[in-house]
Amino acid sequence: MSKARQTVLVTGGSGYAGQFLVHALAEVHTVHYTFGTRQLTSAPTTAVAHKVDLATGDGLQEVFDKTAFHVVINCAAISQPGLCESSPDVARAVNVPIHLVNCILRQEQSNGTRAALIHFSTDQVYDGSHAMWREDEPCSPVNTYGKTKLEAEQHILSRLPASFPVAILRSSIIYGPPPPDPVSRALFLQFVASAVRGGALTTFFDDEWRSPVYIRDLERLVSRLIEANAALETRKPTTSDAAGVTAAPTDGVPGSENALFRVAWRQRVFNTGGPERLSRVDMARQVADALNCDYSAILPASTASVNRGVASPADISMDVSRLTEELGFHTTPFNEALREIFPPQPVSAT
Ligand SMILES: NC(=O)c1ccc[n+]([C@@H]2O[C@H](COP(=O)([O-])OP(=O)(O)OC[C@H]3O[C@@H](n4cnc5c(N)ncnc54)[C@H](OP(=O)(O)O)[C@@H]3O)[C@@H](O)[C@H]2O)c1
């Protein structure tokens, strides 16, 4: 598969997902990233950092003025539902990428480079009223975070013409190793691991389901989308360009995985989860198994027993068949990923 070098901008490159993407993509591509408050100390030396305020757009146009981007990956967000609930205006200003879309449109007008956009959305666009959501079902988020993220999707799809390559990844909980630079919020997997290792009784919900996704799968998925974009013939839309993006077999491998991924740029919205529907208790038990701990710290509880101060959808497990069947892309089962993250320790001889 061709690995044509692309110039890529990762917004929110200092966040959890953004950091992994910056590191993985810099091995192949020219990577720029934005941060709001925390410039990375660990970033690859080739990665170019830009401080911006995505709520106001301050600094963003200057980033685009200096560099033409082939791909923009939008990982920036106010991603904590509690913060979104207490500061809805700030959440909306950051999460709905008005300024970013302006810059992408202006870039094409000014120098003809059409940037493909990979936008991170969330499973919280679904209301949680049943299991295994599909992308074409109506969305009715139950909290401000989900509402701003749904508005972001609608904003992108309504403002970027159909001819623009856009992939909206509705991500479930993202888990993996600790990031190279610390982030300012608790990380799901590390919280669970510390609870089951520490042994203090910790409440886990047995009536809230998710399809957690491994960060390494997101790295692979984003890399494949970028490779496919490199193989696209990008050009300004014409009136006869009804289908939008033209998938030109410029990589010389028709029918290859790359060809499948070129089609991804027309499909646009993908549930991006792991292959399973897991309750919080299921996840905690699998982490305990991976760490060779017993289940004594895991206290199953109902969501009704705790006031979290923000509504949380009950069941937003996702059907990921669009990824698996249309792209041939398979995500990693939770227990397999855990074996990679927490490899079994050799038993020391006594
Ligand atoms: N993590 C998950 O489990 C999960 C699940 C579903 C969907 N998602 C989505 O996936 C994406 C990545 O999530 P994540 O967990 O990596 O997020 P994160 O760790 O919370 O990082 C958020 C990023 O946004 C940046 N940011 C926030 N406000 C900003 C502002 N005003 N100006 C400029 N930058 C700003 C932060 O910059 P600084 O820190 O430098 O200020 C940081 O780089 C988000 O869109 C999120 O909604 C995440």
C-alpha cells in the first residue's frame, strides 16, 4: 500500500487521542498540531506545535496561512460531560468547529488545496435507549456534551460541500496506555486499573453499556484514511461531480484495502467502537483478569444509585458493521488489547 507523505494538522494534539496520533503519524507524514494550554514536551522533533484558541479562532488562520494541509484531524473538544454541562457556551464554542471549517474552506479558495477532514465525534450523540446503535438512526443526545458534538457533525456536513472528503468518527470510550505527556483529566482505563489493583471497594455500573475502542485501532484507522486520501484525485467540484470525491486508482492497487478506504470518504459517518457491548462491570472484571487481580474491589451498582450531576445515556453500544463490512476494518476485542497494554509479568524465581 502506498504511504504518500501528507501534510497533516491534528487539532487538540495535546489531548489523549491527539498525542497518540501526533506520534504515530509523524513516523510517515509531516505533522503539525494545535494545543490550547499544554504544549507537548514529548512530541517528535519533526512535529510543529501551534498555540490556538479554538473557542474564538485566535491563531488558527495564521496556522493555515503558513502551511497547506492535505488532512485535518479534529481531536479538540471539551470532552468531559460535566464541564460541558456547567459551561455550555464554552463547550459549544470549542466543540462546534466553526473556525476550523472556515479555515478549510478558505484554504481551498486561496491555494486550491482541499483538506480532507477526519472529525472525532462521540457515541453520546445517541440517547442510550437501546443497544447496538447504527449510524443512520435518529440522534437525540441527553446531555450538553452530546448535543454540542451532534451540532458539530451537522455543522461540518452542512458547510463542507459533498465533494469534500469528510470522515466523522463516532468514537466510544477511548482507552490505551498512559499518554506520553500527562492530560488534565482522569483516564478511564487507568482509573479502573488503579481501583482493581488498590483493592478499595469501587462502584461500577452494571446498567450502562459502551463499546470501548483501543487507541491503537484509532491510530490504524486514521492512518489508513490518510493513505486513502493520498490516493484520491482531489480537485474542485464541477457541476457533473454528483458523487463528489473521485476515487482515482493512483496507487495502482485497484481492489486493494486502499480502494475500500477511498470509498470511506464518501460514507462520512462511522461508528468507531470496539467489537463488543460491555457494561462498566464487564470492563472492570476484564481489567482485573488482565492484571491477575480478584474482583473484590468491584462493587456492581445501578446508575440510579449515584448522582453524577449530568445525564448519561444508558446503552450506547454501537454496531460497527459499517467499519467492518464496508472498510474491512476490524477493531480489537477489549481483553486482547488489555493483554497488550498490561503484558503478563514474568514470575520471578525465589
Ligand atoms: N476520550 C474518550 O474516551 C472519547 C470518547 C468519545 C469521543 N471522544 C472525542 O474524541 C476527541 C479526542 O478526545 P480526547 O479524550 O483526546 O480529548 P482531551 O484529552 O480532553 O483533549 C482535548 C483537546 O482539546 C484541546 N482544547 C480544548 N479547548 C480548547 C481551546 N479553547 N482551544 C484550543 N484547544 C482546546 C485541548 O488542549 P489543551 O489541553 O492544550 O488545552 C486538548 O488538546 C474529542 O473530540 C472527544 O469528544 C473522546
